[in-house]
Amino acid sequence: MPRVADLVKRLNETYQPDDLVATAIWCEADVIKRAKERGITLTSEQADGILDLVDRKQDCEIGISWTTIDCFTDYYLENPS
């Protein structure tokens, strides 16, 4: 899963400072907070695992939404390995 430093490097290599871009960034705190809203307690490690799944498996035509986070959280918790 990319780290902020990886994204910064990629942005610097690909774009000029004045280029306009659209982006969304999801972090561990987002996943933990959303799970808490659903009555689910997650560890940092679990949230990182969910983010890794989202990063690797999300549908780029749909993007990442709260529904995406919910679905991957449920999948991760049902399939701990």
C-alpha cells in the first residue's frame, strides 16, 4: 500500500506544481471512525489491512466511497486470513 511519501514522489515526478488535479485520500482514521459509527471496533492493524484491500481491489470506475469502505471492512472481518 502506498505511503504519503510514495504519493508525494509520484506527484512530483508526474505533475508540475501549478497543474490542477482531483484526488481523494483515505487514511486509517477514516476507516476506524466509519467502523465505530457502525458499532465495529477496529485495531490500527485491521484498518491498515482494510486500506490495503481497498487499494488493491477497489473498482476504479466506481471509486472509493463509504460504501466501499463498509464492504471491504465486512469482507476483511469475515476473512481474517
